[in-house]
Amino acid sequence: MPTRSYEGCPEHHNLDIQPLHDTLIVSTTMMSTQLRALLGALALLALPLAGAAQPTSDIYSFISSYFNPDPNAGLTAFRSLHIPMGGLAEGMGMAYTAAARDSSYFEANPAASAIIDQTELGVFHNNWISDTKIESAVYTLRAGNLGFGVMGKWLYLPFVGVDDFANSMGTGYYSEAIAAFNASYNFFQGYNFTGIALGATGKLAYRSVPTTLAKAAGNSGLGLMVDGGALIRFNFLKLYSSRTKNFAVGLALKNVGPPVLNEPLPTVASLGLSWSPFRFITFSGDVAKPVNLMDLSKSERPIYAAGFAISMTDAFGLQGGILMKGSNPRISVGSMILLDLVKLNINYTLDLTTQFTPLNRISIQTAFVLGDLGRSALAKKVDRLYLEGLGEYGKGNADAAITLWNQALAADPTFDPARESLHAAENSKKLKAAMDAIGTMNLSPKPGN
């Protein structure tokens, strides 16, 4: 029986991994096929791609032939940190450092929790390679300018260990578990300038290799690491009216920490841009540079990603993206479906790190949208007070307008349009009072008359 190697296990540990019994493989394949068929129907885009799988594979292989393998790939520990959980981030090709706007921000930019709109509880499932699965869960919440979140991620792989003569050494599960806590804050937040969001995420990771395998002794390891990020949003070439800023710049430095069993962590520095020229579409791009903190000369080549997201309606959207990493380009397409308070993100990914099959890889995110703590209702109230003030001011009722704008600022002190209008109205009143005083002086009788 042929053996299979797993990228998360360093080559010098001499661990060979092969599938379990044929019966288990057949059962798993049947279940996987049924699940993929269902998710493909929901994704809408998967079925047309599945019908053209062979031509797509040929084209994909042709494109990838122009990229030579990176000799420094696979030298780091906890490679599962490079495998996306799923969600909108994966659907946009991981070009998400600046575009982050939902719970999948955890793998892109830790600063995003301070500016996302909704509280979310999300669960993710990713069929990676054959019987290798990745399960994840995220909870994120924003209260004012403070955001935080927690994440758990688990990769597991059943295998049979064999020696150099293909004799069984034992069975078990190779797994990598990651727990993370995130906090961020949006500084200098206002209306015209939405602030600078800064955030950090602490991670605890554990790699488990069964001790029943003689050659696996000492390969389990514990890792500590931290992410840092910054995010700023503003208006640039905006062709629609909205409170939401349409351009973003993001920076992130991820997986910084000490080596694990003399292996460096997969540290990555990234820069991202995001632009929404129209309300319904967002374009994004990322450039990332892996950094080997043990030996900078062995750092991997830069990674490039580009993606888009289109809101067809409030309840349905499409996303797509491409990530270029060495000789392994990865193309993703997917869809978002909002069913009342439940959001589904379903992605189909064509990836050279897996085998070419009609449905190469499917990931699904189910997110429970738990509200925004009244932020949208407050924004509507402030907008209403501001517009009513404009109406009163247009009628010449400056005092009524000032009262309404003061109420708007009491509800939201960062609403700059009300503050600017209030200052203009107060200055206008002062000017009118000064002019009335001058007029009164001119009308007063002069001495001797």
C-alpha cells in the first residue's frame, strides 16, 4: 500500500503516513461525496466547475508550470496555520488583510475586531486532503471602539505508521490544535476620520503525535505566538453615498514566537488594500512575506493574493480570489447566503496542494449573526435628528436646529456633520446679533439733536 506524507510533519522525523483500512476509506469517500454534492448545490458555482474539472486541471497545471517550487517551503512548524478555516477570507483568496469584515478576520488581521459591524458566532468545516479535516469555531464581539474574539482550530488526520520495510508500527491520529484570544481598539474614531484600529492575538498551539509509534517519540510540541495588526479606512474614489468608508489599508504580522522543537514558526508579514468603488462590490489585494526567524536566508518567497466580493442582494453574495504561493496557485470561488440570522459561506477551492478531483475542496462556514448592540439603530436616530435640524435651519428656525443637533451629538459625540452644522448655526446667530446691535446703534438719536 502506498504511503502518504503530511506537510505538518517535518521530514527529518521519518514519519510515513498512509490511509487506514480500505473499508474505512470507502465509507469516508461515500460520505464525503454526498456532503460535497449537497454543498456544491448550495454554492451554485461548484457544479459548473465540477463538470469542467479535467479541462480546468489541465489549464491549472499549465499555469503552475511557470512557477518553480520554493526550496524553503515546508520548513516551519504548525503548517496548519497556513490552511484557511474557510469563510469570506478563503473565498476572497485570503486577500483579507484590509478587507476583513466578519469572523474570518482571525486569520488575516487582528485589528479588524474593533470595526466589524456584527457580533458573530461562526463554525467552520474544511475538507482539506482526503480524510484530513479542519474544524474551527470563532466568537467575536465589538462594544464601541473595543473589539475582542476567541478562536479554536483543530486539524486531525488518521494514519497508520510504517517502518522502512512497510511493517505497521501502530495507528492513531496526528493533530494540531490552536486556541487564540484577540483584542483590538479603534483609536481617534470619528465620522470623517474613522480612526486607526490596532489589535493583537495571542495563540497557543499543540501538535500531537501518538506515542505508540516508536519513531514519533518526542515529536509532539507546544507553541506560543502572537499576531499584531493595524487597519485604517477612509473614502477614496467613492461613487456612492454611505457612512461606510470605501477604501482600507491593513498591516499584519502573524505567528511571531519562539521555535518549536528547533523548528521556526510560520511567521508572515502582510500588507493589504481594499477598495469598494460601488456599494455592491469590493476588490482586495495582499502582498505577504514569510519570515524564517531562525534563519532569514531560508524565508519563503513572497505570497500574492487578489480577491473580490459582490453583494447581489442583502441576502446573497458571490466571492472569488486567487493566491499565488511558490508553485502552488490556489483559486477559490464561493457564495454567501443569509437566512434571517444565519449566514452560510460556501467555498470551492482548486489547489495544487491537493489532488485534482471534480470537487477539489469544499469549505463551509455557518455564522450566527447576533446583532450589533444597537449601533445601526443609533446611527438611524442620529441621522434623523441631523436631517430634522437641517429642515428647521432651512425654515429659519436656528434655535430649533441647534436643539436637534445637540441631541444628535449627545447620542453620538463622533457625528461630525452635526458638530459642524451646530458651529455654523451658532456663528450665524452671533453674527446676526452683532448686526442687530450695529443697526440699533445707528438708529439711536445723536446728542444735540
